Amino acid sequence: MKDQRKTEIKVGITVFLALIVFLWILGWAKNITFNSDKTELKIKFDNVAGLEIGDPVTVNGVREGYVDDIRTEKNYVIVILKIDKETSLKQDAAFQIMMLDLMGGKKVEIYPGNSDKPLDPDQIHEGLFLGDISTTMALLGNLQSDLIHLIKEIKVTLAKLNNTVLNDNFTNKLTDLVNNLNYAAVNLNDFVTRNDSNFAKLISNTVDITDNVNTMLSENRDSVKVFINNANLTLNESKRLLNELNSLLDETRRSENNLGKLLYDDKFMNELKDTMTGLNKLIGILEEQIQKEGIKVDANIF
């Protein structure tokens, strides 16, 4: 009877310990805790890509919390995180959804930031989804048609290039070109070899001319300075004369001098036209009288 009692007590203790271990493992897996010393953060994502409640939240790779809730809004998703209050986050902290493992698990990675101001937990912060294998495969699926078209174009280009390269006419022209280049190189080398002494003389003469010019400039430095000064004076005087001539022309156009008044005075020009008209009439009368009976002079002198 005592042995049976002991056995029941051992079984009960074993079951109780197993239940405690099971509850501890379940709480660890589902982030169930009796400690309420957590900070709640609201993060806004355009796409959570399969993130689930209970997924881990890490800060610089260290697990500091879990995903407490996920709410779908109009065009975005609000993810509520629970992290330890001891975790220090700054105002420029970054939130990213990343792959947890190759099996497709997700986590929220937090980079604490370097700002001097702490993070405000009451605000909704912006998050970023970096993508995973599934999104990469979807992107490749969208690019499939473009890749097929690109490969076809490359095949056509390579076929045309092969036809061009393997063409006998192209090969012969390329061979002739190489032979011509070789012939030109040989001739150039022969020309340089035959005129080596001439090149040396040319270089020597160039050096002598340079030395002579430097010597002449050194010996006649004062004369050159005087010539340059005289040239500058001549240029300045020419500029002054041109300015005075421009001023005279402007005064003439504005009728501010006698020449301008004569050229641009309408009254004077009209009188000059009348005088010329009368003179033409007088000349016509004189010519007519000369051709007939001579010049008749009828003058009354008082």
C-alpha cells in the first residue's frame, strides 16, 4: 500500500514538472510572459510579407522582444512590438523586417540609432521590408519575359557577328589591314632609322634657337620693356581717339554740333531742296534761251 502511494506521488510530481516545462517552453515559443515590464512600439510597414504574431524582435541581432499584434489599415500595416524597457532606442532608430531563417521565418530587426534624443514610443514609426527569397523569385518572374527577349536579341547579335567574322571577304580585308599596318610600321621604323642624324640635328637646332632667343631677350630686356611700354601707350592713345570719335559721332547724330545740325536739321534740308529746285529751273531757262536766240536780260534798274 505504501509502495503504491509512493508510485502515485512520483507520477504526480513527474506530471507536474512536465507540465511546468511544457508551459515554460510554450511561453518561450509564443513570448508569453507574466512580466509586464515591456515598452510598446507601433511600426508602420507597407508590407509585412508573412510576419506573424509572436515573431522575435532583435536589437543589433540580440532578441529583446516580440511581435504583439498586427493591424491592417488602408494601404499599410501597423505592427505592434513589445520590447524590454531597458532597451535604449534613439530618435533615428531604424526598423526592418528580415528573414529569420531559410524556412521563411521573419523577424523585426531594430538598429538603435545614434541620435542624442530618445525614441518617442507614442509615435508611429516608419519601417522597411528588405525582401526575401519569395519576393526575389516574384521579381525574377516579372523579369522572365524581358530576360527571354534579351537572350533572343543576344543570340541574333552573336549569329550576325559570327557571320561577319567568318565571312571570307571580311577575313581577307582584316588580313590586308594587318599587313598594311605592319608594312607602315616597318616603313616608319626605317624612316626613323635613316633620319636619325637629321632628327638629332633638328633637336640640336631647336635647342640653339631657344638659347639664342633667351640670350637676345636677356640682352635686350630694357629695349623690350620700352617697346612694350610704347605699344601700351599707343594702344591707350588709340582707344582715347576712338572714344572721342565715337563721342563726336554721337553728338552729330543728336544734332548737338554744327555738322549734326546741317545733316539732321529738317528745315535746313527743306530749304536746300527748294534752292536746288529753283537752281534747276534757272539752268533750264538759260539752256532754252541759249539754244534759241541767246540770253535775254530784261532788268529794271531804279
